[in-house]
Amino acid sequence: MGEIKLQQILVPLDGSLEAECVLPYLRDLAPRFNAKVYVLAVGIGQRARRVNRLLEDYIAKIAEELKQRNVKAEAAVVYGTTADMILEFAQNQKVDLILMATHGLSGVTRWWLGSVAEKVVSASSTPIMLVQATRGTQHDTTSKKSIERIVVPLDGSELGQAALPYAEMLTSKTGAALDLIHVVAPPGAIEASLLTGPDWVKLIQVLQKAGEDYLKEVARQLAERGIKATYEVLTGEPADKIVQYAEAKKASLIAMSTHGRTGLARWVMGSVADKVVHGASMPVWLVRSAKMPAAKK
């Protein structure tokens, strides 16, 4: 993989307070990377409709507020199916990150942002940072939220490491702490039925040792590049353990791959990532491996 950059960020907004929950993170990230920001809205029907004129005014206002906060922002309004237009814009502008809320309610355009976010995640080859929206929360136009601790779940596969270079980039730029975790999922019911007590314990111990060796090597490689990382092996249901660990550590961000394959943990990474997005209170940065094609829109 070539050098990871964050030069262009796409921020889709629907006019709701919920969708604006991404802006404090944007105000911190964009100036750090000197990134250009596209503030995007997707209009409904004909451009001449009043709702679309309101939307254009709203997006222009947000972009202007960002410029006043040292963010290079450009307003854009496109027309069509929301998820498709976000994906098309991201591809055409070659953006490095899509930063969006998981939900929006009662916005100017009344997107069902949860559905839109899911569609964008499933079809995007561009990394996505999803921020959990809080209903009806008014966001200070000057506030910033910095990334201070990043948790990176790894399943032992190459595909499962897709988010690691981005976490490394963020750590280098923000000085954030970096925690690597590997979750050993207990064998399924059929496998368990074939094991006696001592065999069960031995299997778990072998999987834990393999996971620890794996994380130790990843941490060593990071250290060679000047990045300090802690690591820990957990046992249990992967998504639950990831969320619990991140909450306990008061992590600012979970960065993980959307897919993994034949890793030590044998997770179905797509399913785990989906559960983490729905269960975590902090933002989740999702990355699709270049070796894993995106789903068709």
C-alpha cells in the first residue's frame, strides 16, 4: 500500500442537527491534515423546489462557518438518489474519507440517514468515519473533538489489517494512543460438542497464544516506524468485546476493516464491523481492503 493521505474529506449533511455531529471532528481533523472539505447535500426532485433552495443556503452557511474556523471548505449540492450521489461524488472527486453521521432526523431533506449510511458503507471503496448521532443535540459551531485514543481490532488476516495504516497515520498526526486488540471467539456449538473440558481449555489457550504472538509482531513493526502501540488478547463474542474494551479505555475512535478472511480468529469481519457500528458510542473508522471489491450499488 502506498502512503496514506487525508487530503480531501467529504461530509454529507441533510440539514439535521443529528447529521452535524460530525462537524466537531471535522474542525479538528481537516486543519491538521490541511485537507480540503466538500460539504455535500443531495437535493430532492427539481432544483427550483423551495426545499432545495433552503438546502443550498444551509450548505453554503455550513461551508462558510468552517472557513472561519480555518477549514478549506467548498459547498456542493447534487440531485438524485442520496446514497448513489454520495458514492458518485466521492469517486469523482477522489476523496480520501467520507465523514458522516449514522442517523439524521427531521432534516431539510428528511433522509433516513441510517439507511443511507449502510448503503454507503456496503458499496464504498473510500474509507468512512461514522459518528453516532445524538438526537436533537445543538452543536457549538466552534467546538472541536480530537482523537486521543484509537482501538484497532485485528483478526489475524491481511484483509483484517486494512484500517491499520490509517490508524498509524492518525496516531502520527494527532499523538493519539494506539491499542491493538485480538478477540478469540469460542468455538461454535458443533465444535464445542466434540471437545471435553481439558480439550476446550487447551484450544482456547492455543488460540490466545497465537493471537498474542500475532499482535506482538504487529506492534514490533509499528515500533520500527516510531509508533508505540499496546496490545491485548480478549476472549468472547468479538463485537461485544471490541465495544466493551473501547468503552472501558474511553477510546476516541475504533478503526477496523469491513472484511477479514481466514484470520486466526475466523471472524466474519463484515458482521462484526456492523455490530460494532451499532453498539459503540464513539466514532468508527471503516476501511475496505483494496483486495476486497465493493458491493455493487
